[in-house]
Amino acid sequence: MSTPGANPMEPATPERVDPDRQRLVGVLIIVVAVVIGVVLLFRGLSAPETTAVQDPAADVTATTVDRDAPPPTDVAQSTVPEGPAPGDVTVLVANGSGVTGLAGQTSATLEADGYQVLSPTDALTTAPVTRVYFTENFEAAARSVAEALGLPASAVVPLATPSPVADIATAEVVVVLGADFPAAGE
């Protein structure tokens, strides 16, 4: 009788594999997979969601977000800083609506809200839309005045050149009432 596997025409008998060894290899593979999974899980949770990238053309820098950080409790609605108190803002109201006495009424409303109000005047031309103009560094104050008058933020714009009134005097905010102002339509 010949040895198994010596004759190429004769099928070889498979070697017996130890079942304990098979179990050990299987357990080791599972342990290694679990360790890799745990490491990736913790590294993935502490990695930033975005990376800081600066676009030189837009002059904007993206912010890195840490997913482990608590959510913000107060998110600002605007990038404009909070303005001065009403008593620290001088406002001039100009009538561009064509409605007699409207600038005086609006001035009284703002004065009641605590603003320093100059004597009302007329705009140099008729204004179809109401605008709240601001001088340098008084954008936040102008937004507050617009809010007090129930106007949208889009009504707030930098003071135009030439000025919509003959003389702004010491005003930091100039309100030009237009035909769209709510009291103008009465």
C-alpha cells in the first residue's frame, strides 16, 4: 500500500484541524474587530465636524465645530452689536409722505419710547418708502428705532449722500417717513 498523497492520482486525505484552535482563532478575530471598532468610534466622536478653511476671495473663515461641545444657549440674530439705550440716541424725523403732522406724531411716539428727538422737519423730496438712516457707528440704534416704529430691518440703511433732509443737525438716526408708513395711509 502506498502513502496517501504520494500518488498524484490518489486523493489526499485532509489533515485534522484542532477544534480548540479554530475557536481560539475565531475569538481572536472578534476581539480584534471589537477593539478596532471601539477605537474608531471614540476617535470619530471627538473629531471636528468641519475644519477651518479660509477663502481669500471671500475673506471668510469657516468655524470648527466640536460635536462634544454643548449646544449654544443664545444665538445672536444679527452680527450688529446691541445698540445704545434710547436715551443715548438722537433722532430726527422727516416727513416725506405728504401727510401733514405725521413727522410730529412719529416724533412724539419715539420720545415716549425714551429717544432724544429733534424738532420734526420735512424731507427734501417725497419718499415712496420709509427709511431709517444711520450715521457711522449707529446702525444698531437705527435698528432699534425701526423696531420701535414697526418697520422691517430692510428699512435701515446708511445715511445717503446727499442727505434726504436739509440739515441733520446732531441726529445720529434720521427717519424719513414715506407714503408706505402705516399712519400715512389713514
